[in-house]
Amino acid sequence: MKLRPFGSVPGPRLLALGVTAVLGACSGKPVGGLPATAASAPLPHPSSVSHASSAAAASSADDAANAARKTAFVPPAESTIPEGPYGDMVRLGRAIFTHTRENAGAYVGNGLNCSNCHLDAGRLADSAPLWAAWGMYPAYRKKNKHVNSYGERLQGCFMYSMNGKAPPLDSKELIALETYSYWMAKGAPAGTKLPGAGYPDLPKPAQAPDFARGKTVFESHCALCHGADGQGQKVAGAYVFPPLWGPDSFNWGAGMHSVDTAAGFIKANMPFSRGGSLSDQDAWDVAMYMDGHERPQDPRFTGNVAATRKAFHDNPNSPYGTEVNGHLLGSQPMKK
């Protein structure tokens, strides 16, 4: 297994140029940061933010999000990973987490990395950080109706979010990911849900999530990075922005297919570097738009969409098996 050094990617100069340009555009900020006059401007309601004031809105939203995250647990710095076999396993876990297909390709069936949904290499509060998850297992999960070890929870990520197959519990890949999580949670209390764990629970929106409104939000705030077709962007053959639906994205069994989960993630973390800048309604609507597209089939598929929905998706936040934009979701799953 060939490990990529922290922060390195294929075609580093090309990727650095591409990501810098696109992130600068996505964030609404100059690469060097906001001018002082923009940073001090008041934050208008998201629905009335103009192009001229979008940088100020992003800055204010960032400040609010950062203030909230200051109360969260702070994981150890990467510079403190020790030398020796234990530290090597921590580093392997991080490499798998940030470059999953490259370092655990036998178990991955799409173009995603773990760090696409768990930002900052699994460190960021309100982005389902690993340090908050480690101490909550073993735990009962309704998804598979039994008490799961942390390793079993990771297996589920490979099956659903990575649209792949579960690594054996004694595999080097799972042990490395468990070791990375354990190291990151050093000093965190076990058995207690910590501030910043998981994704935020958004209150129900004033209006039901809407595909058409979500399309407008997507075109304004998301398409620049994820593409007009939602299929992400690649540099040197590797995704620098992940696909949000289609054959290379997460499947219908992944937690992110649930509109409430996606809305919480989007509200806290998207657009990239501008978490908190969308209104709650916009976050719900664009989550509906993202999850209103076809993606790979749920691995638990019974052979019938209606029966699969009844068995595994019978809740109002799952669009699987419902008609959205004139299409029965799950009836034409995407395959690579």
C-alpha cells in the first residue's frame, strides 16, 4: 500500500492552482482574505445578500461558526503523532481517511474520500468529527438493529457512503482508522455526546423542502465547485470537489441521502469555507435538490423499490421510493 504524504495530491502544482482559484471563487473571498471594509460590514438576511455584500456575509457567518466551535473539544495537533509503530498506524489511518480510494481501494466503489463528509481530516466540529464518534461506541443502531462496535460502524461507512464493501474487522485498514480515531479523541470523555458531534439538527423549515427552489440555491452557491451537473471536479484524475449524486457518489443507504442529515451538514459547512451563510430554508431546499437525484442502489435492496422503502426508508426525510421532479427515486439507480 503506497501512502501519500499529508496534504499531497496527484499533480501538486496543477491541483494547488485549481483549488486555490476555485476555493477563492466558492468562498467569495480574494485568495489573500477579505479587505477590512468588507469584514466589518453587517450580515444581511441570506435571501437579500447581493454580490457586493456576499464577502461580508461570508465573513460574519464564519465568525459566528468559529465562535460556536470554540466550545468544542480540540483534538491533538498532527505534529504530536508519535514515532514508532503506533504513530505509523495513526498516520496510515489519516492517509486512508483523506485519500480513501488510493489507500483502501479494495473496499471503495466510488470517487469519495471519508474526509468529504468529515471535514478537516475528521477534525472539524459540526462535521461529524472522529473525536466525537469514538467515545460513543459500542452503541445500538436502528440501521442494522444491533449493538455496533466502532469497527462495525466504520464498515457501514464503506458499504454505504463509499458504495463499496466492508473491510474485515481485523483488516489493517479498519485497525488504522480505529487507531486514528482513538488518537484524535485523546482526552475526550467517553459516553458523552460532545458539542460539535455529528451534524447540527436544523429546525423544520417554514416551507417544505422544495426541489425547484433547491435548484436555484445550487446554481447560485454550489455549482461552481461541484459542477452544474453535480458531478464534482477532477484534477489529474482525482476529485478535488466530490460528486453529489450519480454513479460516483454515495448510495441510497448512506446517511447523507436523508434530507435532514444533508441539510444539517450543508448549513454548518457549505459552501466551502462559508458555513452558516445559507438560511435554514435554503439549506433544506438544496439538500432536497441534492438528494432528489439518482445514485447507486441501496445494498439492502430487496428487488422492489416499494418494499425496500418500507423496510429501510419509511420516514419523511428519505426521498428513496418517492417521486421527485417526476421520477421515482431508486427505480433507476446509477451504476459505474
